[in-house]
Amino acid sequence: MTAFARPSLDEETWWSELEPFLNAQAAQDYSYVDPANIPATAITGQGVLTDESSAYVGYVDVPTDAGIYRLILNRSDAASPWLVSRISPPETSS
């Protein structure tokens, strides 16, 4: 989230610093995001692992100045690094 929540960066810098944390699908999904459209500008607390029932998928809630983002992390085996597969913005009430 620290690499993601930086809307003041130019797209090239933002992408080059975010992309290493993403799995292949997320890299495709987020490659066209304009960082200027990201409402979060700061992480406001510690991320919290909300579901650790799988050794290969993790759910982390990260508080930001725009609300709580949910990250889904994946890894292919126990020796592989955790990579982000989804960054979900805070839920909005209707």
C-alpha cells in the first residue's frame, strides 16, 4: 500500500515502484491505473492480517487516510514471496 498510495507521483515512477509487488495478473490489471485518481495518500496504521486460513492466500486490511483498503496476497509455494493480486478500495456506503 505504501507503493500504491502515492497519487502525486508521475505514472512512470509510480508504476516502476509498484509493479514488483504485484503478481502477473495484478500487473496487467493495474498497468493502466492513473495514480492521480487514487484517493489514498498515506498509510495511517499497521496492516492487519484478516484471514490466514490458507498458506497461499492472505487477506490484509490496511488503514489509509481514505479508508481501509483490502489487499489479497498470493504465493505459489511456501518458499515464494507474497505478491499482491488485488487492491480493493474502501467500501462506500450508499
